[in-house]
Amino acid sequence: MNMSRYRATFAVVSALAALSLLSPSSAQQQQQTSPASQQTPAVPQPQAVPAQTASPVQAPSPSAVTPGGSDATATSADAGSKFLRSTTVALRELSPWSMFLSADIVVKAVMVGLAFASLVTWTIFIAKMIELSLIQRKLRGALRKIGDARSLAEAQFALGAKENVLSALLAAAMREARLSAGISSDSGIKERAASSFGEIVRAEARRVRLGMGLLATIGATSPFVGLFGTVWGIMNSFIGISKSQTTNLAVVAPGIAEALLATAIGLVAAIPAVIIYNHFARITKGYLELVSRASGAAGRLLSRDLDRTHGSAHSRAAE
């Protein structure tokens, strides 16, 4: 009986010892298998939802998804309007008047000088057009009046007290005939009268060309004056770049625009001056041809008077 109890007790102790020896290895195996179990988690099975309790899924509203959506839209709209306003201000600042006000003092002086030259050009144009139209009409009328005259006295009587180049030519012819009284050489009288006529014609040509030299000067020099303003404006632009140490277009553009404005004003002053000068050159040439006709008419009247005088003297001598 005691022997059987002892055997049972020994078997229990042996079993416990074996379990204690096997427990560390099983713990290590559990630690090795735990990461794998963590890496592959179990996929939960979806639970069936009763049809009576299922509620339809509603799409989230834009305001719910982005709580600040309306604020962002308003901010973008404000930014766009500010950009448009800034662009409008920039365009206004590039107007000719604003560019003139913001230009350098030398560029301003160039622009003012060119604008004054353009004003002088149009003033000369208006004044010369009126003057040439009047004197051409008067000279043509005077030539028609003396067309049937037979002597210098008759021609002067037909013209009356009107003062024009034809009246001056007739007066010079009569003065030469009076001063040469008693001289039988008609060729000498005619030569001296022709010299007087030439002086009158040259004086009339100088008078009618008055102002055309100024037009030629404006037309020839205005582009170069505008180019000087352009070069000066570009130099100031690059000086501003070197001082600000930036290559931003906003720094360079105003100076270049001012420089180009000076060039544009120079061309505005030069082109009309050249066109008006060429126009007046043609009109003046036509007027001087009328003056030459008047000089020839005065010379013919003087020749008739001389021939008539010598003819009457020969007839008296024959009697």
C-alpha cells in the first residue's frame, strides 16, 4: 500500500518537472509566431444589417467636406479683383502724361522742346498757306489787268495803288527810263532795268521762303533730338537697376517707356515738318514762275516805251 502511494507521488513529481522544462521552449515559439500573427490580422467578417434598420448613405455636402469653402472662394475672388485693380493702375501709370511727369528732367526738356518745335511747324504751315494763297491770287489778277496795257504808265494806272511785286517791277522800269533820259542806247537801259528786276525777284524769293529754313531744320534734327532723349532715358534705367541691384521688369519698364516716348515725339515733330517743307517748295516754285512772268511783262512794256520814244524822235527829226 505504501509502495503504491510512493510510486504515484513520484510520477506526479516527474510530470511536473517535465512540464517545467517544456514551458520555456513553448514561450519562445509563441514569441516567434506572434509577429506573423500581427502581420496578418484577421479580417473581420461583415455583419448583416437588417433591411428594416438600414439607412441610405447620404453624400456629404461641400460645406461639410470643406468647412471653409465659401471663405476660400471669397478670398480668391478678392485676390482676383485686387489683381485687376493693380493691373488697371499699372496701365494708367503708363499713359503718356504720367510717363512725362515721371521722366527725368533732361528727358522732360527734350519732350517740351520737341512739342514746341511741332507747334512752330503747324504755325508756319497755317501762316504760309494763307500768305501764298493771297499773293498768288493777287499776282494772277494783276497780270490779267496789264495784259492789254501798251505802256508803263497805262499799266500802272490799271493796277492802281495796290502794292505787289508787279507794281514794284513797273516802278523800277519807269525809274530807270526817267534816269536814262537823253541816252540813246536802248540796250544799256534794258540791261540796267533787267538788273533792277533781278534784285526785286531775288528779294521776293527770299521773302516768300521765309520760315522754310526753320521747317527744314526741324525735320532734319527732331529725330536725333528724340534719339538723345531715348539714350538718356535708357541710361537712367540701367543706373536705377545698378542702384536697386535687381533685374525686375517693373524697374526697367518705366525708363524704357519714357525713352520711347521721347523718340515718338521726335518723329511726330519731324515727319510733318518734312512733308510741309516739300509742299511749300512746290508752291513757292510756282509762285516764283509767276514773278518771272511779271518781270518779263514789265520788260516788254519798257521796251515798247523806248521804241515809241525813239520812233517819235526820229519822226520829229525827219520833219
